[in-house]
Amino acid sequence: MKQKKDTWLLVLTALGAVLVMVAIYLALVRAPEASLNSETGRYAQRIIYFHIATAWVGFLAFFVTFIGGIGYLRTGERKWDIIALSSAEIGTVFMLGVLISGSIWAKPAWGVWWVWDERLTISLIQFLVYVGYLMLRSAVEDPARRARFAAVYGIVAFISVPINFIAIRMWRTQHPLMFGSEEGGLGPNMMFAFFFSLTTFTVWYAILMWHRFRLEQTRDNLEQLKQRILD
Amino acid sequence: MNFLVAAYAVLWAISFGLVFSMVWRQRKIESEMQTLHVLIDDQPRLVDDEPRAEQEW
């Protein structure tokens, strides 16, 4: 049974990698050029296919951490804690990807790597908040206490997601508004590559979750085994 | 174009790096578990072996 699951995971990971290659091809080659004046701007625009999808996965991952936290506080079951931890770890890595890809886009688009704009600053704070989540987990020794603290922290930290999402609508930030804006944004002919990338990243997130969940379960089994030996 | 390639390279290095780190950690834990299993499997045999040795004596 375990071997069958492992084979499935391997097949899914390979499939995910293929989807990623297709998404890169669509974003770099097939997607139409933006109607921007500068050549650099037209190239830079192609980052958004991955930048937004990465941010979406980050937000989704933090939402799952939020749900995992609620699930743990309600039931006390370890599986909810594992879900929350796995998702927070993946979300943090993807948020780092958002910050880096955004910065690489900002250099040709704005002429600087970073500005202390509301959206960018909130994204950085959000990333640090979830780094804090992971640090908190490693700082508490008792597993039950660690899971309880982390659940509460994960629920409270989720506030950063809606704040980050509405930041570009609430404040006049430099960050472009991709949807619902009259100027700029994505044209209808760019949507296929964009949604393909979004779907690929979501599938990739699910695969990563499976890997991470399995890892934590194996770690639990190891701890139980060690305990058995000590007893 | 260079920064575009850099952006994608960084993103996918992070993403695939995460997968490889998980697989590596998984293998490490599994090998540790295997060692412990061998230890546990050997323990009762050692206990069993003692009376048998006595009987032979």
C-alpha cells in the first residue's frame, strides 16, 4: 500500500515537472507581448505569469495553515497540525519567490530593486510573520504545546493575507493592479498562459503538500520507534 | 532578457530545491528507521538466544 502511494507521488511529481516546463514555454514563448513602449518592459512583463501564480500559492498555503490551526484547536488531532506546518513551510518558500521575482521585475520596470511601497512592505512583513511561525515551532519543545501555540499563531497570522490582497486597492501604491483596472493589467489573449500557470502552481502546491505531509508522518513514526526502544 | 531568465531560474531553483530537500530528508529518516528496526528485530533474538544457549550448555 505504502509503495503504491510512493509510486503515485513519484508519477505526480514527474507530471508536475512536465506541467512546469509547459507553463514556462507558454509564458516565455507563446504568450503575446504586452503593448508597452520599451523592449525591456515587454520582456519584464512576462514575469507576471509566475509572480502572480506564486503569490496565489502563498496565499492559498497560508489559508490552509489557518484551516489547519482551527482544525487542531477543535479536534486536537495531530494530522491538522501537520497540515498547518506543511502548508506554512511551503507558503513561506513561495512568498520568498514572490519577493525575489517581484524585485527582479521592479529593476527594469521601476529602475530600482526595491521600494518601501505599501504592497511590497506588507508582503515582506507577511513573509517575516511566517518565518516567525516556523521559528516558534522550533523553539517550543513540548509537542502538544507547540501545536497549540502554532495553531493560534497561524490563525492570527492569516490576517496578513486579506491585508496584502487589498493593499493595492486601499492605498495608492506603485504596484500595478492586474485585475479590475482600466489601464494596464492582463489582456484577454494573455489569459490562457496566465491561468495555465496558475493551475500548474496549484497542482505543484498539492504535490509539495503530499511530500511534506509524508515526511512529517515518517518523522512521527521515527519518534514512536525511538520511544519504543527507550521504553 | 537576462533578468527574465534569472527570475525563472530563481523561482524554479527554490521550488525544485524544496522538493529535493523533502525527498532527501525523507530518505534520511527512512534509513534511520531501518537501522532502528534492525535493532528492535535483533533484541528479542538475543533474548531468545540466551536460554537456547543455556539449554545447549
